[in-house]
Amino acid sequence: MYSRRFTGALSASVAITLCATAAAAEKYPPLATLPPPPIPADNPMSPEIVELGKKLFWDGRLSGNGEFGCVVCHQPDIGWGTGGPISFGYPGTQHWRNSQTVLNSAYYNKLFWEGNVTSLEAQAPAAAGGAVAGNGDGSMMEMKLRFVPEYVAEFKKIFGTEWPHMAQAWQAIAAFQRTIVTDAKKVPFDRYLAGDKKALSEPAQRGMKLYNGKAACIACHNGALASDQRYYATGVPAAKEFQEDPLHQITLRWELYQKGMSEDTYRSGADDLGLYHKTKRPEDKGKFRTPSLRELKWTAPFMHNGALASLADVVAFYDKGGGEGNKVLKPLKLSEQERADLVAFLESLSMDEPLLMKEPKLPETRTWAEFPK
């Protein structure tokens, strides 16, 4: 039914200040194995809430047309994304950004490309209700859940309420997403950190030195998540779809308008302005949040608009010092072998196999006459 390519998102930056020496790594938190994901006190985990969240993640009833559930844009067999440069739009519309993988989203404190929300509980309704995403109305989605006897029983058991409430549905989905995380035992780099010095190939080990030194990737892709979760403008070229497809152009102009841009920007806008949409500060134009570098092997294409198809393309982009409008990068002057070694190391941050998951069986909607008495 859906595309079978890989999806995801990659770096919004390589360096704040590029220091092309091994000493650069000492300034930043080193790469590390991911700890268990943080669990908010007001949404504790349990097998029951995770199972409910899994079903709701797949359930198209949490959308405007009853068929556009979370999984449509976050498919397990293609890296928990869509596989294309720009995500699917709600039927009759078109999206305007790459669909970020939900793999390891449990670790982010800023979600979406411009950091609009700060929790998975807030991310789910923003996506399900977004006009070019799920386009769902909260009251309608809630009523759809209330016509599913199995959901009524599950919500009552988990939350203690007589009827499902949408805030509870978002809690369940968020709980499920906190289980979609990297298994360190299956990641070559994490096995290497744990003491298995054969876990990384020789090219990957050379790439790791470049990552921490000459290439200075560590400046922004640091810590266990391999992301500082800050914002940078690196000059990623505008999506070709904005130039070639009328529906994409309509979406871009609509997004500019509804995000409060000036009339001049709205009428002449030809690209996504990133963080500027949120802050309205000129210096934030073209800035996007640094995504994690984990699971890149399964989550191409990369960047906020999917403009770079492969890791080799990404490394080449940073090697030349970014694109037009770049404010932070300098040419790295890597050799062909160094670029290949860096790609080998980046791939070692992914699990040996993709994280797959079977589709759950969804309960049926009933008429009021069919409801258990």
C-alpha cells in the first residue's frame, strides 16, 4: 500500500565552530550508549498502556478521514518513516517536510524540525490534528474511540474513566513510542564501547577518529543521542518539489501564511524557514534542530526536506562546507578514503537489522445498538 523506501532525517549541522583537531572532541559530551528512555511521572509505563498505544498508533480512526493513522507516516519496515524526501500529506493536500523517524524519539526534549513541542504527549495531537498531516478533530476522534467497546474497556482499566479521552490516547501513544528505541546489543558502536574491539571495522575506527577530530561531527552530534538538540543553518538546498509541483507550492505558501509570515515573505517565499517560523527572529531563518545520527542505516533520505539521498551525499555536503546560506560550516578537505571511512562509522551507529513490528489487530467500531449493555 505504501512506498518501500527508507526514511528519516539527518544532520542540521556539523559544527558551531569547526576545530579540525582531535582536541575538538574534548569540548563536547562524548558519544555513549543510550540509557533507558526517560519516563515522565505523569505517564507511567505498563504493558497495558503500551499495548493500547500500539493499537492507537496503527488506528486510522485517529485522523480526519479514518484512515490516516500515525503509522502511515511512520512505517516500521521503512525506518519508521515514509521513505520519501517529503512526507505524505493528508489526502487532497501535500506535506512540506521529511517525516522524521520515531526511532529513539523518546530521548528528544524538542520534537519536530523546529522544536515546536517538548514531549511525545504533545507531539501526537499536533501531528494527528495538523492540517497537512492527520487533519483530525479532537472531539470527533474521541467520539470514534467511544464507539469501540474494546477501547472503552481498555481505557477504563488503564485510566479509570468511563469513556476514552483524547489526552489519554496521546499518553498511550507516547508510552508506545518510548519502546521504539535502539537495542545497544545490536549496534556495532555500542558493542565496541562495551569492550568488543572487533565490533568496528578498520574503516569505521578510522571514521570514528575523523568524527571526533578533523570532521568535527562531535561538535553538534554528541552525547548518547548523537545530537545537541540545538538549531543551525547549514544551507541545505530547497526541496525541488517546491519548484516543480503546484500542490507542494500551495502547501509551502499556506504554511508561511498560517505561521504568521509577512505578506512579502508569504508571496515570495520559496523555501522552508525553519526555526524562524517559531521565533520570528531574522537570524533564525533556515535553522533546523540537530537530529540524532542513530539508525541512519535504515532512515534515508536525510535533512529536513530529504534533499540528500544517502550518507555519502551528506558527508560530501559537509565536506564542501554546506550550501548557500550556511552560517556555521567550513570545508573539511576530506580525501575520498576519509569520506568513505566516515560513512562506515556513521553506519556503525545503527542496529545490525531494522527494528520491525507486526501490525496489531484493531478492534471494530460498533453501533450504539451493538454496544454491550
